[in-house]
Amino acid sequence: MKALIITDIQNDFCPRGALAVNEGDQIIPVVNNLIPHFNLIVAVQDWHPANHGSFAANHPNQQPGNIIDLNGLQQVLWPIHCVQGSQGAEYVATLNKDKIERVFQKGQDPSIDSYSGFFDNGRRNSTGMGEYLKEKGVTETYVVGLATDYCVKYTALDSQDIGFSTTVIEDACRGVEQNPGDIERALEEMRGKGINVIQSPELLNTGL
Ligand code: VGL
Ligand code: ZN
């Protein structure tokens, strides 16, 4: 049983958003096109309180892009983004949401960031997505969305780690690329863990 995991296709990660991912909006038709090929679709939503520790603005003398120690974990500081209830946190209007069975929110705890849709960055708490997918009989996951080098990467690594045969659909993802090469390094790291990286036309041609 296959599931599609759609990560963080939210206004703030798209052009003109607070943490805009280059070409982030270009994946939307690609994702919409994949949706009819899956029986189970879940989505992940970055969902921060305004006082979140990953926001540079919540630390004196810090700028987005700086790296700090946040309660014992290395933390990249970000612009204020995906604040609970804000327009920026909403899913992009053109994403087809009709078949999304469940949304798993992450990043609510101000003391720790959460890139993966399964666990926070310290693996202290689960969102319940892994348990849900296992309950539904899922054995294979396909990960799409934003951002390749953060949410997609950590979601795919956790998915593979907890026993799902995991595929990332590369053209249905875009990355932050804070440093040149981040996206390619993320893909390499995922491949190194046994995750498949494929393109959607290839997947649709071979049949799902
Ligand atoms: C993400 C940066 C900040 C992500 C979330 O989920 O990709 N990236 N917050
Ligand atoms: Zn975030």
C-alpha cells in the first residue's frame, strides 16, 4: 500500500512568501497531477507559534541564516514564517486538497524545530504520522513538497528509518539552497540511505 506525503506546500515557502523557496510554486501542477494515482494522501504543515525559537527575530542580535545552539541542538535561524493561523501558513490555494485524508502539523513547540513530518529535530515527540500510516497498512511512501533540503529530506529519512520503502519525487520538490549544493547533497544523503529519487514522468510511465 502506497501513500503520498505532501510536505509544507504553504504560502510562506512560495515566491513572495516569508521563507520563499525558489520556484516553490512550480511543483503545484506536478503534485496535483500525482494525486489521482494514490489511494492515501497525507499532508504536513509547518505550524509555528509566534514565539518559536527558530525565528531569528526571537533572539537578540541574530539574523536569518545564522546558526545557534537551541536547547542543545544546532539551529539555523529563519525569518518569521508559517505562524499558526496566518495566511502564510495556509496551503497554497491552487494545491488540490480534496483527497488529503489527514494533516500532520509540526513545529508547535517553541523550544525545538521540526523539519520532519514524523518527529521533531530531537526525536522527542512524534506527530503521529508514522503510527497513522502503519495503521492504514502503508508500506511505501512517496514524498513531495518543500523544501528538498529540509522538510522533504528529514521526512524521507525518518520514513525510511521507521520501515517504509521511501521514494522522493524530485521534480515535485524544490529546495531552500541556503548554501550552493545543499539540494544535491540532500538528495545524495537520501540515496545513501536507500531512498529512491525519481522524476514524476518516469513514475507515471512505469505505472503506480
Ligand atoms: C522548513 C525551514 C523552516 C521545512 C521548515 O519544513 O522545510 N524549512 N521551517
Ligand atoms: Zn519552520
